[in-house]
Amino acid sequence: MPLTPADVHNITFRKAALGKRGYDADEVDALREEVTQEMIRLLEERESLEEQVRRAGPDDETGKDLSVVSDELNRALRAREKAEREADALQRRLEQARRAGPPPAPAQAPAPEVNEQVLAMAQHTAEQHVLDADQESGQVLADAREQSERLVQQARSTALDIEQDALRRDGEAVMQLNDRRSALQHEIAELTEFAEHYRAGLADDVRHHGEF
């Protein structure tokens, strides 16, 4: 059964018989108190490290990085929604232009040839407007999708880097805590062994001197 600080503190020794050699009682008590306090300190430090290991998690810096990634994703989504609304508006203008058709011919024209020229020009202009609107809406939508996909990919890549870095830092911290805890356990074991040997040695010495 491991030796506890209370065991060390409560150790009692018989005084040497009158005229017999023995250890100084004050020095024995002082050493016993020092050993007790050191064991208490090591045990408390081990408990503190174990609590840190249990509660180890992403640090504040990681939380800030993840917040930045979340903001970037939200901005990308808003930009895509805005671009889609603009593309829809252009599409509606395109449909309206198609339904409207060429403008009506003038009520009074100086000559049939002039009317035909005006009609042809109006038809060409209307078709050109429709074509331009169609191309513009398609380009806006394509650009918006490309930008949105690029931002989302960048945000995902950043989030993955942050996650991997956080896991690496957390793993290193846990390993350090575990190493420190193992070292403390080793120190406690050595101190316990020392206290047990010390107690046994004192008891043997008391018995040895008591026989004389």
C-alpha cells in the first residue's frame, strides 16, 4: 500500500533508552515535516496537471481563427446571393426585351423605303440589346459563381489548416502534461520509497539501541 503524506506525518518513534544513542528528536520531526510537505506539493501538482489534461481543448487563438473563417464563409455566401439577384434582374430585363419586340414604325413616314430602313434598324437594335443583356447576365452569373467557389474553397482550406494546427498544438500540450505528470509520479514514488526506508531504518535503529 503506497505511503501517504498522512502516514509520514503520523509516524511515531520510541525514544532511546536512557544512556543509549539515538537520533535527535527535533531533527527527526523536522525531516518528517519536510517530507510530508513535499509529498503534499507533488500530489497537488499532479492533480492540477491531470485536471489540465482532462480539460485540454482548443485555445483562444484557435477560436479566433475559426471565427475569421466563419466570417469569410458568410461573406462568400452573401456575395453569391447578391450576384444571383443581379443575374435574375438582368434575366428579367432580357425577357421583357424579348416580349416587347421591335418598336412600332412611325405613324407617318415620308416613304416606304425609309420605313423599312427604320424598322430594320429598330429590329437590329432590339436584337442587339437582347444579345447584350443575355451575355451580360451570363457573365455576371459565371463570375459570381467562380468567385463564390474560390472564396468557399479558400475558407475551407483555411479552416482545415487551423484545425490541423490546433490538433497539433493540443497534442503537444497533452504530451507535455503527460510527461510532467509521469515525472511527478516518479518523484512521488521515489519520495515514498525514501520515506519508507527512512522509517524502517529509524525503527531498526530504535530496536537495535533498545536491545542494549
